[in-house]
Amino acid sequence: MRITNERNLPFAVFEAVKRDSYSMGSADKSVTGLLQPPRQSALRELHADEVTEDASDRVYALYGQLVHSLLERAGEQDRNAINEERLYADVGGWRISGQTDSLTLTEDQRSWVITDFKFCTVYKFKRDKFDPDTPVMPEEYEQQLNMYAYLLNENGFKVDALKIVAMYRDWSIRESERDQSYPQNIAQEHQVKLWPEDKAKAFIEERVRLHQEAIATASHNVDDLVQVRSEN
């Protein structure tokens, strides 16, 4: 993929986007990749050399890369934690990888808690104004963390709980005072429902199957990719 700068981002931002060092390791697909629309993902892979994307569309991805610095500054490595661990498992003939932000031992040191940090909009966690005490969890976050839990279980880790630390990039203290359904702090911890192992296994196997089918049937016409991108 070729990165363009049609909107004239500042040089440092453009270079940071271009030099994205993300790697899914020696895997056929990552957990986050499995959550993407299968047909769109397949076409992007098949026509990678023909696709361009403007750097301005990838700026928010930089936020996620700040987590490493955040964990170092917080001293997470000093409290029975493993940071940014990438694990692998074979699913449906593919090798799948996933990298957790932080794994922390429970107090009895018998199991692990997965914590993922999200730089997101307030809208992601805004609660029902008629029931502000009911927590809301974006479906894709729950799916992502439960696939991480599956990979950990496959590698001998016992997972006890899942958490999201949401940091709201558009948070307003005035809105928090006016509206109780609005997040009440600029950063909040949210519990994520931990699925039974058989549910997580079935879900990741289905995502693999859908992506494999999309690759097998994908058109080799780059115009199809343009159409798919316009639909999303």
C-alpha cells in the first residue's frame, strides 16, 4: 500500500504514519484483522500494490501506538504484568496472532487479567440516558478481547477477567456535569464480559472461515476494491 499526503499533514505526522512499525508476526491473520469485513480485507490484500490511502485517514491509528509509552511510564512492568505480549494459535488451518496491551496476574497469582487501552470517542461508551447505571460495551471490543483470551488459553494461560481502559479524546467536563449518561471522567476502566471457552472458539473459527472464503472468491479487479471502500 502506498501512503499519500493529499491533505498536507505536517511533515512529522506524515512520516510517523508512513513509518508504522506494526507487525502481526509470523501469522496468516491477526485478531484485529479477523474483525475487519472479510471481502474488503481480502481485496486489500490481493491488490495491496495498487491501493493508496491518505495519511490523514490513519492518524488515529497512531494513538494506539502510544500505549507502549503509557505502560512504561506507569511502571506496569514492575507489578506482575506482561506488556504487549504477542501469542499465536492455529485455527482452521491458519496461524492467528494477537498482541495484548497488558496481562496482569490476579492476587492469588493463579490466573491473568487482560487489559486493553483504547483511545476512543465518548460516543463509544455513552450510556442510556434512561438507565445511566447500565454499562455499555462496544461489540467489537468484547469480541477482540475474548479472541485474545482464546489465544491465551491455547498457550496455557488461565484468563480470569477482561478490562478496557477507555481514554476519551473528545471528553468535556461541562458535558459530564450536565449529562449523567455521559462518561464522568476523561479515562475510565470498564469490565468486559468473559465468554465461555467454547463460545470464543466458535467465534474465532467462524471469522477465520469467513476470511478464507472471501480470499478464495475475491475478484482480481481493483475496481471492486474501490466499490467496497465506498460502501464502508
